[in-house]
Amino acid sequence: MKVRMLMCTLAAALAPASGLLLAAAPARAQAAAQAGGAMTPAISGFNVEEVARLEQGVELHFTLYGAPGGQVTMTIDGATRGVQLTEVEPGQYSGTYTIGVRDRVRPDSRVSAEMRLGGQVATSQLRGSLVRADAVQPVDRGGRLASQTGSASGSAPGLAPPPDRRATERPRVARYCTSCAIVERVEVLQGAVPDPARPRASDVRAAQRYRVVVRFTTSENTQAIEYDNNPGYRVGDRVRVNNGVLALEKD
């Protein structure tokens, strides 16, 4: 009888401990699954190289830092296209957007980045303006700066003249250019003429297309872009390639 009572007492005392062990088992399993699972997307930094003004042909260079091995895309409010950022180093992604004639990008346009990795998504928004704070303001109809008042020099009575732009301009930082290329050749493609027996000059011109072949300076890969009209590029021109669009490299 005493033995039976002792066994019952031990069973009652061990019951809470066994419950704690059973409750802790899922937590240990979840931690093990997280430790051995795939990497999750994470964005630690999102920057832009600020420009002096936003107009057609201006290039916006973006850099994002986060988990390596992800797929990063970016959208700009007022832009007509998205941007695919390329991983130039583990965890560092770079991309360039060239403002087009139909874009309506503003200094305060919202820029959003999205990273996909392991079936999960992380997002981030760019903080700050796309335009430098010390950039020259656009001119008004009178040919003077919009921010100027009084004389054409822009110096109001009692105020010091504006500082020299060269003294306040930020130095350009060297970057790993993934879109830089050089025009290798320009080809004229001859298409079909509606009436081969009696072709007209207008038909021949309409059937012509142009192909510009460029070679990237960092990877030595080539890419061909076709045009309906002569784009005006010459062999040796330094260009940038953004979403299949060529733009001359500015000195």
C-alpha cells in the first residue's frame, strides 16, 4: 500500500515538469527550423547620388545594401519604367534610371525598393530628395533664377551674395558602373520592299532599320539595340544602357 501511494505521489510531482518539456519542444523545433532554413530578405541601406536638376537625359544612380542573393526592383513615382538593380558585390545592388521625355519625376518623388529572397519580400523607401540641396534653381521667364529678387545678380540689399557653386558642390564618388558601354558598330538593316520590281525611294527608306551594337566596359559582353530611324551614334561613342535605351555618356 505504501509503495502504491509513493508511486502516485511521484507521478503527481513529475506531471508539471513533463508539461513544460512538451511546451518547450515546439519552440526548440521552430528555432532549429529558422537556423537551418533559407535566408530571409533584409534591406539595411538605400541611397541615391543626388543630381543638380531633374530633366530629360539626367541619370539617377541608386545603391541598395542588404542580404546577398536577392532580386531587387525599384519604382519611382512619376517614372514610366521600373529599374532592376544588379548585385555588383555580395549584398550591394546598383542600378541607374535615365529620365525620359514622358517622365514626371519630382525632387520629392517617392522611390520604393523591393527585395525578393527565399519566397519572401522586404521593402524600403528612399529618404530625402533626389536633388542636391545646393543645386541651382530653375530660371524664370526673365532669365533670372527663380529664387532671386531685385537685381540680376540675385543679391538683395543687406544680404551676402550666394556662395560659389564650386565651393558647395559635392565631389563625385567613383562607382562601379554596370551600364557603361562603348559603341562597337552601327549597322543598317534592309527590310522587305513592297514592290521589288519597282521599288520607290520612300519604300526603301521605310524598310531601313538601324542596329547599334555596344560592348560593356566591365563585363565585355555585347548588346544590340535596334532603331526605326538613324539614332546618330558613332563607333567609339561612350554610352550607358538602361532598360534597352542608349544615352550618351556625359563628360
